[in-house]
Amino acid sequence: MKSKPRSKRVHLILNGKVAGNDALRAAVARQRAAGHRIEVRVTWEKGDAQRFVSEAGEVDLVVAAGGDGTLNEVVCGLMDLSGAVRPILGIVPLGTANDFATGCGIPRDPAKALALCMKGEAVPIDIGKANDHWFINAASSGFGAEITATTSPELKRLLGPAAYTVMGAILAINLHHYQGRLILPGREITGSGPVAIVGNGRQTGGGMQVAPRACIDDGLLDVLVVRQISPTALLAAARELQQLPADGEYISYWQTPWLEVHPEEAIPVNLDGEPLRFSTVRYEAVPKAISLIVPTNCPLLSQRPKLKA
């Protein structure tokens, strides 16, 4: 005989830009009718979501209802708490890109996503750190997540629909070459066109696959490094992008617990959509920092959670 599911105390942090979402309103009403205690806090300005986490008190679950920016703020709020009192994180994706949620396989439908938050299993996942800043999905430098590439048909056929837009990012990087040093465990690289992507998740820019081997529970960050590429070398670079070699001529891909970037000038860095600028930056993976509710078939897990009998 199955026991009745326990009522959960939930703090749902909703981005004010989508506060009028009728589907979410109805989903919250259904979950309340099922016995769950859900308090909804609506953001008005930057910093609200992070603050709402600190004001949540003793709850079982904090739900980030919004896009990648809302999720990042909620994660920052959770990381402000000690691990002993850090509640579980759930996600209802309501943004434009929803890169992290999509990569995890979390449903786009608000009712299904909230139902997953209520009944799903939580797994410990890693969080990325860039100096004193947190990110859950990806840190990109040298180009914005909004880049849309227009690539030749030959490149599109070579890379396929899931990856060819990375070439647009590569071309954008080539507009300005950042000189500097890249330091990883056991190696140091000096040159032009340093780090392009540091991924905890696999995609950014609304579906651009930039760290295809990344897992959110392996204690590692995936690093895609792009060197200076001439227009005549695009096809060769595209082939390397398919292979992801550790020491390619144009593309290198590593998995590492940390790395440091020491540029000769300050570089723009985008953390989960948040634009920053660093004169030097150390990236680290903080293993199993947060418990996140994901589907049982989440593709970003290196170890799938065991189902309860």
C-alpha cells in the first residue's frame, strides 16, 4: 500500500515579467489543492530573487520560475546559505532560452514542470564558480549568448543542426583577439583567443551546444578553447569542433576541476546571461553543492538516480 505523499513547503520565486502566466497560476492552485503549501514571491527588480531565497525560512523546496537569469539569482541565493540548511531546488522554465532546464530535460509546460518539482527525485549537482560569482549553466567570454550565426550550407551539413551555430561564436571571437595565459592542472597555455566557453551544462544561446560532454554531477567543468581562425580555415576548425580534441590546431576541449584565465586586458564574461568583466578569473567546479529535482532520464547526469522500489 502506497503511503500518501508528504505535503511540501514550497517557496516559488516568479519572475515578474511572466507573473501573469495563467498556466502556472492554475498549476499552483492544483498543487495547493493536493495539500502542498506554496508561497509565491514575484520579482520586481534585479536582486529580488536572490533576496527572496534568504527570506524563505525553513522550506523543503525553492522553485525558480523564470528564465536562466532568474535561475542564476536563485542559485546565488542558495549558495549564500550553509549546506546544512540549503533547500532543494526546482525549476519551472518560463524564459526565452531556458538553456539549463532544456539541457536537463525539464518540461517547458508549467504544469508538468511544477508537478515534477513536487514529486521528482532530487540529485546533488555541481555549481560553477568564477572568482566570487556563481553559475549553474555556462560562462562564455568573447561573445554574447544572443549571437545568431549565418554559416555556409557546407558547414551546416558538416556540423549538424545542434552544433553549427558555434561557428558564429567563433567568428565573433575573431573580431577581437584576447591575449593571455590559460592555466589548468598540469598545463599552461599562452596565446591569442583564450577561453570561449566554460560549461557546467551543455548549451547556451538558446540551444547552442557548446559543451557536449558536460555533466552536472561529475565535479568537472568542460572548457572549449578557440584559437585564432582565418576564414580559409573554417572547415578544418569545424571538423575539430566535431572531434573535440584536447590539443587541436584551432579547437581544444578539456574537462577540469578548475582553470585560471590571465588576460592582458579585461575580458567580458557572461555568467548564465549575466554580463561581467574580469581582469583575471579563476573558474572552479563546486561538487554536489545543490540538490536539484530533474527527470529520471536527465541527460546531464553521469550517474542516473536509482528509482525507489
